[in-house]
Amino acid sequence: MASTSNALRPVDTLLTASVVIMIDPSPSGHPGLNLEAVTAWLNAHVSEPTGPLEWSLIAGGHSNLTFELCSQDGRRWVLRRPPLGQILATAHDMGREYRIISALADTPVPVASVVGLCTDVEVNGAPFYVMDFVEGLVVRSLEGAATLSPSQRHAASESLVDVLAQIHSVDLDNVGLADLGRHDGYIERQLRRWYGQFQGSQAQNPNLDLPAVDEVFQLLMENLPAQQATSIVHGDYRLDNCILDRDGKLAAVLDWEICTLGDPLADLGLLWVYWTDPGTTAALPQASPTSLDGFLRKQDLLDRYSAVSSLDLSGIDYYIAFGYWKLTCIIAGVFARYAGGAMGDTSQAQIDGFLDMVRTLSTEAEQAAQHIRATSLTSEAESTGIPHGRD
């Protein structure tokens, strides 16, 4: 592959240089991979039998394990399975994830082609599914984004928004996903769920005494927006959950594990949270790649989505505040588990880093909520005939 600055490196190479640890290909297997049994299963599901497989771990830890499998003749696949240890089946439902990706195969949404689903735990210790390997780049860092030219970054920005709109416009009945989840009340359910999670984390660690989380929760509950449509909601849609092709356009959307049905604008609000305008400083490490020249600005993302979607974005401030608030609750849970020793040996610097991130996010959520409060006061003043800003 070319080594010029704007050439796209393979996803596995990029991940090695990022936060994911790669393991050298080996025929000996891994605690989460029975290579002999998986090889036999794969031979029964591909058109041409494969010889001995080599493997590498693309992603691991406490999330789903993702392995790359490579045959002697150069064919490549990706295997996904739940993490090791005692887990809830509903938390890492391979069948659900496989169903979603399979259903999207004949839509404009770019996803990897699936090979098959194995629910027999005797094969590999847990259910798993296999899909074709998608060549391309996953941008997880400034270094990864720097391998793209400004024109590729621009193309990636536009493609990211266009594909999000395509996800939200999928006909649920046509693809057989109308029963994937409840159709109404998505935001309220999410608020109650994550607030409960935050309260649990708060009970574990006094450092999570963050009044802003409680205040923003109340404000969001008091100003619940009308859900304009029911669509597929990816749940974690951002640049580093996509594979880019050589032109910078999306080749595949990844990580569908928390996908459900709900309010499409929740995805757009979270995309805003994970985005940093070019030339500015990122509030989150995950948001730093888009600070390079060539990427669209946040407002440009909204303008493009509005142009390719029929949804009204006049209330997007609510979803941005919700995105910051939800991420605050999620990272608070991560911090509490690490600080409590539930995630094994962790340095104090790492633990402090999570706490700093929680505090930054809660501040961002509070600031974003000010727009909702201002809008609410304006609406109240107009309804009573009192000019806004006067007693």
C-alpha cells in the first residue's frame, strides 16, 4: 500500500498505533477463540474451504471481543463475540447485532457482509458471528486523521452525515426491524435509565457529587421534545465507529451493539458532542481528530443533515444537551468501576483522567442546557404576553 501522507492505511495497522492492543497473528488461539472449532465452522459457511487460520485481536477487554481471521490464501474475516467472564446475555446479544447488520445489507447504509451466526456455545464458548473484513481506515486519533488529505476529511464529514440520514430513513417494515424496540418515549426512557445508572455510580464514589447532573436531568425531563419520527438509532454514531475508504467516504458503519429504535435526533446530538471544530481544542480525546483542517464545522454538520433529512432541527439544542449529559453518566460509571477496583489494576493517573472527563462533560452539559432554559423562558413569556427579560 502506498506510503504517501494521504494514503489510507489498513484498519488493523491504524488500530495498532491507536489505543487498541494488537496481538501478533498466531495459530495457537486465544481464551476467547477456539481456533480449531471456529475454522471448522467457517469451512461450513464459506464457498471455498479455508486452511489453517491466523488471527489477531482487533478489540478486546470489557467490550465485545473482535478478532481478525486470515486464511493462507489471503482471505480475511472478522469474528465478534461477547467478552470473557460472567455476562448478561442481553448486554452482549450477538444475535441482535447480527440481525441488524443483515437487515441493512440491502439498504444504502454501508455495512460489512455477514457470513453467519453461531449460537452453539460448544463451538467457541459463547455465541459469535462472522463478517467479511472491510479494508479501510478507522480514525481514532489526530495521527490517524493526519493521514487524510483535507479533501478526504471533507468527504468523510459529508459522508458521515449522509449515512446517518440514510440510517434514519431506513423503512423498518421493509427490512424487518419494526419490532427491534419500542417506537415511542425514547428520550424519557433514556433519561430515567442513565440517571439511575449515575445515581448508582454516585453512591459508590463521593467524587461524583455533581449537582449539574441532577439539574440538567430535571431540565431535560421538564422539556421533553415531541418525537418527530421513529427510526433506527445507532446509539454511538461517531467518526471512529466507521471505516473510511480511499476517498474518505464511509465503507462501513461499525459497533451496532446498542442500536435500537427511537428518536433519530439523539444520534445527531451525540455526533455533535463527539465533534470538534477545525482549529479549536477538543473537550474530549475522542473528539480531537476533527479539529484538523478539512473537516466540516459543527454547524455545517447540522446544515447538511437538514438538507438531506426531512426532520426539523429547530430543537437540536435539546439533543446536544442530552448527548453531553448521557455521556457524563456513562463515563461516571466507568470512573466508578475503575476507582473501585472492578477493572483490575489501574494507575491513579488513569482514574483521575476519567474523573476529569466526567467533570468536563458535566460542565458542557450544563452549558448546553442553558440554551434549553433560555428557549423555555422565551416560550413561557410569549405565552403569557410578557416580553422576555422583563418582570
